[in-house]
Amino acid sequence: MKENLEQLRAMALDALNHAHSSAELESLRVKFLGKKGEITAILRQMGSLSETERPIIGQLANEVRAVIEEAIADKVRQLEANNLSERLISEALDVTIPGKEFLIGRRHPMTIVLDEAKDIFIGMGFNIAEGPEVELSLYDFDKLNIPTTHPAREWTDTFYIEADESVHLRCQTSPVQVRVMENQKPPIRVISPGRVYRKDEVDASHSPMFHQIEGLVIDKGVTMADLKGTLNLLVHKLYGDKTKTRFRPHHFPFTEPSCEVDVQCVVCGGSGCRTCKQSGWLELLGAGVVHPKVLAGCGIDPEVYSGFAFGIGLERMTMLRYGIDDMRLLFENDLRFLSQF
Amino acid sequence: MFISRKWLSDFTNITASSQEYEDAMTMSGSKVEATVELSEEIQKVVVGRVLEIERVPDSDHLWVCRIDVGQDEPVQIVTGAQNVRENDMVPVALHKSTLPGGTKITKGKIRGVKSEGMLCSTIELNVDKSDFPYATTGEEGIFILQEECNPGDDIRPIIGADDSIVEFEITSNRPDCLSVIGLARESAVTFGTELNIPEPVVKGSGGDINELLSIEIKDPELCLRYTGRMIKNIKIEPSPKWMRQRLRAAGVRPINNIVDITNYVMLEYGQPMHAFDYACLDGGKIIVRTATKGETMNTLDGVTRALTTDMLLIADAKKPVGIAGVMGGENSEVTEDTQYVVFESANFKGVSIRKTAGALGMRTDASSKFEKGLDVENTLPAVQRACQLVELLGAGIVIDGIIDIRETPFKPTKLNLDAQKINKLLGTSIDESFMVQTLTKLGFDVVDGVVTVPSWRRDIEHFSDLAEEIARFYGYDVIEPTLHEGSADGGFTPKQIAERNVTSLCRALSYSEICTYSFVGQSDYDSIELPKDSPLRKGVTILNPLGEDTSIMRTTSLPSMMGALMRNWGHRNQVARLYEMATVYMGIGEKLPEERPILTLGAYGHCDFFEIKGACETILREMRVKEVRFAAEQNDPSYHPGRSAAVFSGETKLGIVGQVHPTVAKHFGVGEAYAAQIDLLKLLDCAAQERVYVPLPRFPAITRDIAVVCGMDVTAADLTNGIFKSGGKLLRDVKLFDVYTGDRVQAGKKSMAFSLTLRSDEQTLTDEHADEALKNILLALETQFGAVIR
């Protein structure tokens, strides 16, 4: 019997070695370990054995059963592993095929630049003020100390709504600042971005409608040096810490002293190129210390408070940022253009 | 403003190079646009003396000349000109020379004869008869020089091409800088050089102007001062070369000595002048008055002008002879026959001149200066300078006496110089002595802290104006940047945040942002089929638009969006999904229109009604708009009557979504297109303010699907509402998941399938609960809508 068991073990292990499917394994399990299997058959003959032989053979039989069970379990794991790796191989993809396309809309390039500017100013403690585009001349001209003789008031320069010149399309966003000053006590820190209108024919660098971001700071003891510091900070955040600025005297009716601010050409870095007309500088901002007359006209005591104001053209900032050479592209709304940003 | 550096050097001696001059002047406030170096345009052109001239063999028109150009050996040059004689002095472009316009001259052979350069005509040197009246004109004639010169001399100083012409951008507050003297003053302060403005000296010749002429100002409000002098024995001839060159450098065409003198003084002193032929002044009178009703006159440019009663005229006893500050009259023009001339040097009110010039559509050099407001003290020195030049040029004899009329004497502005206040405004610590020094050099009088502003600086009226004067010469670039310490409570308003959120939702839905003009034309309203009597046509109208198509502020954002779709369609972009937060301008309220931002969507390509509706639904859902519903909209002429819906929140109409009416799409040349217009402010009004946490359900939900068959006129909204109303408190959600028409339902009917979710917060629901709810629902649908279970 012992030989039979040894033989059975060898047979079973050999058969298992040649099994290649879970079905074969199952039939082998039934054949060797089942209720009507070979081990059971041998154990049934245990009665014919002597008292001394019986435990020895019994132990051997259990041993053989355990070995076969273990071998089957091994084989099952092995087969599962094989199956899995075969499946993984069969499921392999060409991962270089492009992924599913998720279309996301784009911001207009001017909005990207405007949002960035807004975030910079919000970070400096500013609020964002809004106001009407169809505006009273009172706010866009008179309260800004713009003399009645100023060329901006010409019918060739400004779009008028009322024949008596009392209402027109604002030619700057400064009237928003006047409205803020009339309605808010200092300290004031606002920017007023928005659409403005000037009677220019459309060409590569002009548009009858364009956008400005104007800013206003009013508090006790605000100086021209503060204006320089704030605008330097803005330029550094927009164009990098090393970008140089140049403050040139200029004239605006609502500020005194007034200046224009040039930044080192962002294209050539100041060495001179086509964009900066070989000057190394790009005109970016108009700015100045708010004229005391403007403060007084808005109910703010110029003996107590002072402030500065500035204005930037959003189209120009955007064109410089992305190297856009024709302003018309910004208003043509061609997706081939818009989808680049 | 173009100024010759040579002319400037009459008043202050500045040795800076062009680049140094440009930079320094720009940084002190007189922005230089460009400098033109006349000398750079001409290279290696010299004076030559013709030694010998003979015919080129076998040619009937070519000559070969041997010319002394100041070198060891004469050069040989072939010319086709017929006006060259032996001993003539001529301009010679040598081998490898350059002429204006970039023409390069090199040696070569003509008809086999060696030619070592070219003889130049006036045209080739970019001068003309007004510079050199004696010169032959035309291509064929060589410029035979009558100037004092020697063979080998550089031609450039001889023809005045050794100057630098500086172009300034002068701001509107500085009309004093529209003159050589004004810019000389700025230059002198910038470079720390001496400024020397000689007082004009007129010798005179006896006689008395008052015996010949009287001047009367009828309207002293508009004519602040009128100064006149007279010249007799006028000899009209070309003015000298130096004067012509300076005029040309400033962009003024030389005409004759008298006209050139008035222009020269205008450029030098910034004071426009005029010369009248005295013989044409009836009654020997000049009367400054406004025009009478219906009066007309012919101006110097030969045009008959209809005048209005607010226009200021220069008249004689009988007729107008000039439009004050704008242009003289044809009837009193100085001509070859003129014997006596009256010089006018006057000061007119800027606004009046601006209005007159604008109304007549004739902005002249004079009017553009007057309208900025000129120095009332300048009329006398200017007329004196003109008379000095008359004597210098021998253009006539100056009659003694000056008529100088003004109602009110000039009263200078006085300001306190408060150094501390100025430093406080600038954020600097500039010495008071520097302030006094700078102001003094600029022509201000500073005595005991009181500043007297010079008459030519009408822009200075406040201490902050003084601060700017000091700052720009102290140097804007020297001021140390600082940051003001202040409160920092900045941030976006809820509306601004909402606007950002809405637009970012649009992009998440694949819509890209566009930016369109706010103005449209009536034809755009035609294109969207807006009825002729629509109130939307009554918007804000621009009185002076660039064109009809940009003449009204839009009352609807649809035409702008359709324009953008059209352009993309035209560029063959296959798919377009566009959005704009577009402001519309609704009527005129009190005084100003109401400006409302309208979220506008536009789409074509792989789109249908339910896609764009879905986009709107997503936006409204994510913005937490309450009680959103859609109702068929059949009456908007811009949209498909069967495929558009009004968007509501409760009873508030937020806007419209749908297929663009095929007729409208056709007007814009696009195919099937979709759009939505949603009023942002109304949307925000209807949005729930805060998100509130809802506890997660403790008990599981039961779902039931039902399909009912109903008439075609029953809508999904009808059934959904019916289900909600009859479903009881356990019914939590209803979703339509299928609509079917076809073989498997009766003709003229449709089947709609809904998925219902029921849940209780108190217990796990059983089938009995669900069956009970379903029974009520089906009963309600049948009785209300004739919808029966399928």
C-alpha cells in the first residue's frame, strides 16, 4: 500500500505538471482527492492493514493528500498568474494614440492680461471700481480739470451723444475715479478698468473702442515717490523684477506733476529693435499726482489729502505681452487667434 | 514742432550731440520724437570749378568737363546738361558719393568716355528755387553756384545741409514751446547754458502810423490785444537763403520776404502774425468785430466762407479783410504791387478761435497756436522783431509809431513758494535754493518766497504746477521710489466674483471669449430681423460716428455675436463656441442709459438646441439660480419660433436660448447657428447666496422607472411638474430619460419615460411606499394630461 501511495503521489504530481487549464486541474482534483478519488479508494482498504501499519499508512496517506492539495493550489495560482499576464498582454494599447480631447474655452488675451493686473492690484489692497461708458462730460472732462479748449473735447476726437456736449462716450476711465472720490472718503485705492472711446479710424495700432486700466490712490501724505514705487512694483510683477522704468515729464490736465512711464523694451531688453523703434523703451503708462483742483472738485480737501493716478492701455499691454503686431486681431474674434491663448 | 538746432543756437549755445540733446530734453519734459541730420543725407559732394568743357565725340548733347575739385589733379566728368560754362562753380558728386534719397554715385564710362562722378542739379541736392532763386530748375540744368565758395569746399554748409532738425512733441499746456525761443529757454535750463534773447531794435524812418491808420477793438472779450506797425516802400523779393533754410527746416514753404518774415516771427516768437496790403483797407481802418448776419468773405485759399455772428473778424471801414487768428482775406493780400503793409500782431481768445476754425473746417498754423491761449505780452516784441527783420532784409521802410490797443493790462499770477509743501508732495528733500534757481532760469521772478509767473506760462496757476517745474529739472529719475503705507482692504465685489465664475463656467463648457465693439448700426438690427418699431431700435445715438455701422450703442448683443460667428464661418473654422460678457446700453434714462452686462453665447458646428440649452442649464445650476424653467418662445424674430426658449427663474425672465432664426443666420452668411442671451444682473439677483450643507441620507432610496403615453402637445415640463405635485413628500427627484415616437406607440402620441427617486429621512422605504406614490402619480398624469402608463 505504501508503494501505491508513493506511486499515486508521483502520478498526481506528474499529471499536475502537465495540466494547463483550471478544468484539467478540477478533474485531477476529483480524480485524486474526490470522494470517489484514488486516495479515498486507498484509505478504504486501510481495514486490511495491521494495527502497526495502519497509523503509518494513514499518516502517509494524509501527507500525500496534503502534498497534492498544495500542488493543486500552487498550480491554480500559477495558472491565474499566467492568465492575468496573458490578458494584460492581450489588452496592451498603442499609448501613442492621442487621448480623448476635452475642449476647454479660452479667455480673450486681453482678459488674461487684465485678470493678471487685477490680481496684482487686489494683492496691493486695491478695489475694482466700475462706471458708465456713456458718461456725463461733467465727470469725463469738467471735474478732471480738462479745459474747454482741450483737443480731447473736439468733435473730431470724442463721440458725442448730446448736441450740447453734456454726454459723450467716455474717452478714459478717469470719470469712474471722480465718481469714487465723490462717494468714498479716503483712504482710496481703486483701479477702474473698462472700455473707452476715441474717434480714431481702425488700423494696426488704433481702434475707436479700446480698454484702459486706470488707478487712483488717495490718502494722507501720498507722494510722487509713492507713485514711482507703486508703478515700479506693477511693472516688475508684470514684466519681471529686472525690468527698468523711465519716468518722463508729461502733461495731463488732472494730474500735476504728470509723467509718462516707459519700460525697457520687453522684446529686445533695451538694446533697440523694431518694436521700440530703436529707442530701447516702450511707452506704457500715463501717471501723475492728482491735481489739487480735481480733489477739491470731488469734495476732498487737498490740504489734508494727496494722491496719485495712472492709466494703462490694455490693448498695448496685451500686444506687448504676446508679440501681437496688429490691434485689429484683438477685435476680429477669429478662433484660430483666440485659441492660441 | 520742427526746430533747427542752428536757429536754437541764436539764443543759447548747446554743444550736446543729437543723442545727448534728445535724451536730456525728453527727460526734462520736451519729448523729442526724432532728429533728422541733414548732413547724413549728403556725402562726398564738393564745390568744383569748370576748367575746360568740350563735346563728347559722336554725341550731340553730352559734354566732358575737366573740373578743379581742390585736389592735386582735376577730375573728368561727363554731363548731359547744356548750361555749364568754363569757370562756373558747380556741385560735384565725387566717386562713391551719396545724394539725398540714398542715391550712390560711382565712377564709370559714358560713350566710352571716363566720368569720375556727377554734376548735380538742385533737384539732386533736394533744394529748389525758393532756396536759390537764381538757380536753373529742371533735371537738365546743373546748379551753377553763385555763393561764396572755393573748389573742394564741402557743399553741405553752402546749401544749408549741415543742420540737425529736431522734432518735438509739445504737450497742449505749453504753447510757449511752439517757438524757437520757448524751446531755447527749456534747452538752456536743461543744459545749464546762458539764455540770450536780444530785444529787437527798430531804427524807424520818421512818419507817424497814426496819420495813416486807426485800430478799434469792438469786442475786447475776444480780442485781448491788437498791436500794429506799418511799413512803406515795400520791395517784394525772395528772402535771403538763411531765412529760407530755417523756414524749410521748420516745414514752412518760403514765399516772399514779407510773408516769410511773418512766418519766421511766428516760429521764433510763437506769435502768429499777418500782413495786410494797406491800400486795400478802406478808410485806413482796422476794426476787430464779430461777423454780421449773412456776411461772407473770400479767404487767402480762394474759398468763399459763410460767416456766423460768433466769428471774430478783422475788418476795415467797409468789409472784412481777415478771419481773426485763422486766415487773412484775399482782398487784402500782399502782392508784387504792394506799397504799404500793416503788420498785425494780436492776441485772440483761444476758445473763440478754436470754434471758428472748427466751424469753418480750416485749422491753420495760426489758429492751432491761438486756440491754446498765447502770451498776451508777446505781441509787441513780435511786431518789433518783424520790423527789425524788414530793415535787415531791406524789404521796406518802417514807419514810426506803434498802435497797441488793449482793454485790460496783463496781471501776472503770483504764488507762494513753499519748499516744504513741494517736498512733501514729491516725497523729496530738494533745497529751496535749487527751487529758486530753477524757477528764475525759467523766467519766474522769485522775491521773498513769492513767485511771479511769467506771462508766457499761463499753465502755472497752482503750487503743484511749481512742484512739477522743480521736479522735472531736479529729475524725475532721481526721485527715490517709495511705497505708501496704507490700509489694505482690497478685494473683488460679489458681482465681480460672480462674473469671473460665470465666465469660467463658459470656458469649462468649451466656449471661448470674444471681444466686440459696443457700437452697431441700424443695418445690424435689420440683420437680426428686429421690427422697425422695436423699442430696442431707440438706443443711444452717436452724433458724430465714424460711420453708420458704428453709430448706435447696442441694445442687444446678438448682432455682435453673429458678426463673430460670421467671421469664423468665413475663415472655415469648423466648430465655434463663443461667449462674451457684452454690455448693452438701454435707452436714455434720467440722462444716461442703463448699462447691463449680457452673457451671450454663440455656437455652430456639431451643435443642437439641447446642447446650448444644456450649457445654459449648467451655468444657471452652478450659479445656484433658483427655480429655473424654460418656456417656448415663439415671438422673438431673431430666433427659430419652434426652437427657442425663454429662460426664467421663478417669474423673472433672464433671457433667451435657441436656434438663430434661419433668415437671420442667412443674413450673416452662416449655417445652422445657436445663441443665448442672459442678463447677468438678473441672474445674480436670482441666485441663492450661500451654499447650505444638507446632511447625507441615512436611509437608502428606491428608484422606479415609469413610461407614459400622451399627446404630442404635452410637454416634458407639464409631466415633470405633474409628477412632483402628485408624488408626495417621499418623491425626491424626477428625471426624464427617454422620449419615443414611432411604431410602438399609437400614431400622434409619444412616450416619455421618467426615473423617480423616493426616499425618507425616517425609515428604509418598502415596495409598498413606492407603489402607493406611483399609484397617485399615474392617476394624476392620466386625469390631468391624458397620459397613461405604457
